[in-house]
Amino acid sequence: MQVAIRARRLVPDSAAEPIEDGAVVVDGDTIAAVGPWRDVAAGDAEVLDLGDVTLLPGMFDCHVHLTMDPAAAHTSAAPTLTDEDAAALMVANASRLLDAGVTTACDLGAPGVVATTVRDRIARGDVEGPRLLVANAPITVPGGHAHAMGGEASGVDEVRAMVRRRAAEGADLIKVMTTGGFMTAGSRPWEARYSYEELVAVVETAHEHGMRVTTHALGVEGIERAVAAGVDTIEHCGWVTRDGSRFDERIARAIVDEGVSVSPTMNSACLAQDYFCPWDERDHVVDNLRSMHRAGITLVAGTDAGIGLVHFERYADGLSVFADAGMSPREILAAATDVPPTSAASPTGRAGCPPACPPTSWPWTATPPPTTARSPARCSSWPGAGGTP
Ligand SMILES: [Zn+2]
């Protein structure tokens, strides 16, 4: 039985002209037709008329933490829940993400194997949620950022073994911490972690197992080292220094030349009215984003939802920060719904976090997404604030 989903406006992809009175015809889990209602409406299809909305391809969130509760008083990277409670929280958060219009998400940090387990439950249709790609515990130096999740490793042999362990767990990709983070006291976000040799070992071993590597990199030195070592994607890319931030044109060129995608994790914390991002003053953070865009870096949408005060329902806030940095609506739509166009043709085979999704199997979403959670005012109690030297 086919279902024809009709909407006042339809945008088939970020490069297409909007279609007035459009429809998507779905046959089981496959999109059978997309176009003007008068052209694609099938005789016996069940009709679902959404009315005055704009129908878009499903959106990506390339950086979430579904096992974390953004409303918790003291969210941190340290797991405090039992596996059963973490799985229940993950399912609830996945549903919130789906309601916000996100149909593919990357979980970039969860303890144990709860993330792979919930990913599989969603894939089987046991519970609702976006298609998930998961990293399980990030690989980090002893005592480093998010070490409490269980991914501590040091030296070439240990990091190789840790990548193999993630592969055995069934993780989809590897996350490695190449700088400290604001959520782990004492980890120093502006300082690099892991030697070039250790990072190359992570990338080589992951690629041998068919897994891509993304890195948490806030500081300038860690960003540069990660690019040199051959990571596929950079999270945050905050250009953080000891006393603020400093965009580096030369390193940005290397990011472009190497075909590395950046997920800058803009979110509710980066909005002008509620600003509480700890990296630097807002003007500098938005300027850095503008500079990355102008340099030609492929930007993909990711929010870091799950960390303190960054709610899954507020996915669209991050897209509005892209607009503040000068990206056009089409460019923002591409960052949120397209596989980065350079990735498929890239000689290194690198790509952003989401897998290539043939247009015929794209999930679709109707805007505007609901915004049920309220973002609180600027907050001095950012997780880790005060504990970071
Ligand atoms: Zn994160």
C-alpha cells in the first residue's frame, strides 16, 4: 500500500527549487516518487495531507549524547546511570530528536555498549528513533576528556587495541579526543592530546576495520595534529587558545585540502540571547564559524545535544547560528540534509558522519519542528566551569 504525503511546499533537496503543492509517495520503506501533487498522486494511494507546511528531507545531527540528560543539574561525561536506565533515557531522547526533524544522528560518546544496543533496537523497529551511528566510548588519554566513559588508552599498541575493541562491540565509527574538553575538569581544552604516531595508529586501525574517525578537537594544536594524522571529521573545531580563540588560515586550508568535514556543534548555547558557550565570546565564536565557511570547509550540522542545557528538541537553534555566520538557507539545508558533496568524489574516500543515503530511502520531515524545551538564560554553571584550569 502506497502513502502519498502532500504538503503546501516541498523541497526535495538543498539544490532543488521548492515545489508548490508537492507530494512524496512512499511504498513501504522506499520513496517511490517525489514531485508536484498533480504529477505523482497515485490513484489508490492513501493520502496524508500535512497542509501548510514545508516538507524537507530528514535532517542529520552529527553529534549527540543520547545517554545524557540535558536537564540534569550536573550533567557530565561521567556515567551515573545503570545500563538499563541509560538505555531508557537513550530511547526517550531519540524520540525527542525525531520530533525535532532529525532522522539520522551520530552518538559520539556513551559508556559500554548501551549505544550499539539501542541503535539495533531502533533499526529492528522495536522502538522509534532516528537511524543511529554510534561511537561507544571515545578513545582518550588516561585522565583525559570523558575518560570516565571507559575509553582510556595510551601508546600506539593500546590505542590500536582500543579501536579493535570498538570494532568488536559493533561501533560504527571511532571518536578520539585530540584535546581536552570543558566538561572534564583538568583536561585543558587548548592543549593537544596524543602524539602524531598515536593518532595515525588510531586512524589506520579504524580504516582497516572500515570505520571512519572523528575527533573532539577544541584547541588549535590538536586540530592541526588531527588533520595531519588523517582523521575524517573534526568535532567543535573551536580554535581555542589559552585565553580565547584564534582562527588559523593555514590549518583551515589543510582541512579543505585533506577533505576533512567539520561539525562545529553550534546549539542553543550559541544563541545571542542565551549565550553560554565556554569557548570564547560569542562574536569570536561566530567569526570563527564564518571564517571556516569562507575558507571552503565542509560544515555539517551537529549540536552536542545531551550536554547540560542543550536540549534535543532545540536542534534548529544550531542552524540559526549558521545563519548568523553568513550561511545561506540553501547552504544550511545542505549542512543539515546532504552528504557533504566533496566526500563521495574525494580520493581519500573521506566523508562526513552520516552514511551516503540514496535519495530513494531518505526519510522526510515536515517543518517547523516543535520547540518544547526552553533554553535558560546565560548560565555560569556550565558543566566543568570552575573546574577547568
Ligand atoms: Zn560531545
